[in-house]
Amino acid sequence: MDKSRSKVLIIEDDEEYRQTYQEWLQPEGYQVSWADNADDAVRQIRAIRPDLILLDLRVPPKQSVEGGLELLRKAREEHPPARVVITTGDGTKSTALAAVREGATDYLIKPIDPDVLLVVIARSLERKLLEDQVRRLQQQLETRNSFEGMIGNSAKMREVFGLVEKAALTSANVLLRGESGTGKELVSRAIHARGPRKAGPFVTLNCAALPESLLESELFGHERGAYTDAKQSRVGLIESADGGSLFLDEIGDLPLSTQVKLLRVLQEREITRVGGNRPKRVDVRIISATNKDLEKLREEGIFREDLYYRLTAFSIYLPRLRSRGDDVHLLAQSLLAKFTEADHKNILGFSPEAADVLMAYSWPGNVRELENEIHGAIARAEPDSWIESRHFSANLRDAGEMMHLADGKQGSLSDLLARVERHLIKEKLQQHGGNRTATAKSLGISRVTLHQKLTKYSIE
């Protein structure tokens, strides 16, 4: 690393120590600045954006370990990329652990050997350089494989991106189909952002989140006195989306009575508020989404045929994550960069074993589940370390164990079959929200047999 470009900020109120550090560091080519109190330190951090901060834990105005830790937290907030090396005369283990928990990268106890200090600083800056290079490569990778915030380079996702571009240029209503967690709202936002309505509002509603009694008021608005608690008129979401797009998620859960009114909006381009009698013209594009079989619902009379045809003029199917190949790695790296930045926590990346586990897992919850797993793993991992398979949830660890068994590294064929069965049962339980009857039916076994297997494998 080019030391002449590395900026080191010394935060130390003892003039003798301060001068000593400068005498050691400047001949090595470092650009050295200093501050002798907390307020000046914060100003310096904002002004020079140092690469490394050498921080004494006992600096004014609060000459205590607690005061120094407070300044450490402030330094991490002001300039997260900086490495922070703590110096102190308090050599207790608890102080060291407290400083590391707050983001310090190393810890030196006074009196300090000059050779040790130079090695620690050089090592910290070298690691920072590598992290910066990794971050830049990740950003380049994301840019190359990103489309309106969506990450993917698989053939299936490239097809989705192409359909999004076509959908954005048409005024037709769009239906997004696919399993939960595949990113339907992201796609809807991309369609809006790339189309002629991008300057207009983008409004969303989950049709399954509200009871029927509230859904119509939410969609169409209401007039004052429409019902007991309607003390003033209220604009509905369709009216709010005038000139823009309305995203209706879980459209398959829309009640029949509301389907009739939505059909009128699509046909007549007008709404009537609940309790009102004056139609109002609206110009709204409907983008809807579902993970249900609308054709089956239509045959069962649960979903109106005329509304079905109005909504499905342009359909896009979003593939499940487990069918997208190396996109899992791309997404995992992107999420790692996103959450480590948000949490101000440095993680080096995924170990080879952890990366293999990510690929071995079937991801029943799709991208949403991957997002939760990565965030959880970051929380469990130590700062400045790699994410290992042990940092994942039990579901992913099971997948990793199955992978090892399949490779013949441990266990017998019966062990492998038992683990496969246990993993499959847990996955099906998750898919059916813990419903044992539905789980047993999907597995082709009786509820009694399922209960026996849950007991056998200690599945709660």
C-alpha cells in the first residue's frame, strides 16, 4: 500500500505520546494529523476522512474508558471505512472486548513498542485496501448484473428483464406470477420506473392484508358519513395513483364483491367513493401479482373471468430462486455488501464451504429467505471474519450436512436418506405454514405417519 497516500489521525491528549507517534509514523511516509480532545477529533474526522485512526480511550472531555468508547462509536458513525486502532493504559480484557464490539480493529496497551505499532498500522491499512478492492469489485459486479435494483445474470432473469422493458413501453395491465419472495414488487417498480408514467405516483396495496370491510374504503376512498367512523372524506389508493401505477399484490385474494368494482375501474376509467354517488375519472395503470393459480380460481368461480382477462393482457413469470443457478451467489454478495454497510460491520465474505451451502439449499422462501439468512449470518459472525456455514440457520446447516453426506465424507446411505427425509419434511412444513394436514397431503403420507416422523426427527 502507498503509505504517502494513507492518512492517519492520532487522537491523544498526552503531548509526549503524540509527538512520539508522529516521529515513528512520518518517516514511514504516512500523512499524520492529530487531535487532543473529542470535539476536535470529530471535526478532523469529518475534514480529512482518515484511513486509520489511532485513538486513546482516555481523551477529554470525558477522560474515561466509557468516554473513549463513546468517541469510538462516533468515529465509526462519521466515517465507517476508517480502521480504528485503540491505545490505552487500561489493559483489562473487558476493555479490549468492549472496544472490539464497538468496531475497533486492533488494541495496543501502553507503553507501545514502535515496531509493534508500525506492524499493526501497516496490517490494518493493508486489510482496508483489500476490503476496498473487494467492495469495488462487488459494485462493478452488481452494476454489470443489475437491472433496476434486481440482481441476476441467469438466462431466466435475462428473459424477465427483457419482458420488463417491453411491458414498460405498453399501456396494458401487467400480471406478475411466481412463488412468494421472488421479487414481484421490485419488478412492478421497474416497470413503472422505465415507462412513460415514471413521473407519476407508484402506489401499492397487499389485497390479502386487509379485511373485506376495509379493503373497498382503502381502494376507492369514502365520503364523510359513509359509515359510523367516517368523520371526513378520504381519498382511496386508486385515486392517489392517478397519472401513475397501482400495484395490487396478492390479487388472487381480492373478494368477489371488490372484483366487480375493480372491473368497472378498468372498463370505465372511473371510481365512485364508498358512500358517494359522483363518479370521478382516473388514469391508472394496474400492475397485479399473485402466487396462486388464477385459472383454477376462475374455474371454481372464486375469480371473475372478465377481470381475469383484463388483468392478464401481459404476464411475466418470475422464476424461483433455486432455478436461477449462480444468481444465488450474485444475490448473496449484493446482500452482504448492503447489510454490512447498513450495520457498519466489516465481513470479509463467504467461506468456500458457506458458498457451497448457499448453492445446495433449495430456498423455498426464495429471495426473501436469502435476504433474511444473509442478514442473520452477518449478525452472528464476528467483525473482520468470514461467514462460515455455522453462522447460517438450522435449515441451511442441514443442507450443508446433506451435501457432505452426498459427497461421501461421512455417514452411511441410511444416514443420508434420513437427513434428506428430515430436510424435506421441514421444508414442506415451512411451505404450508406449519399446517400438518396440508404437509402430510403434499408428502403423500397420513397425518399419523407425519406425527411419527416429526417425533423421530425432533421437529417442532
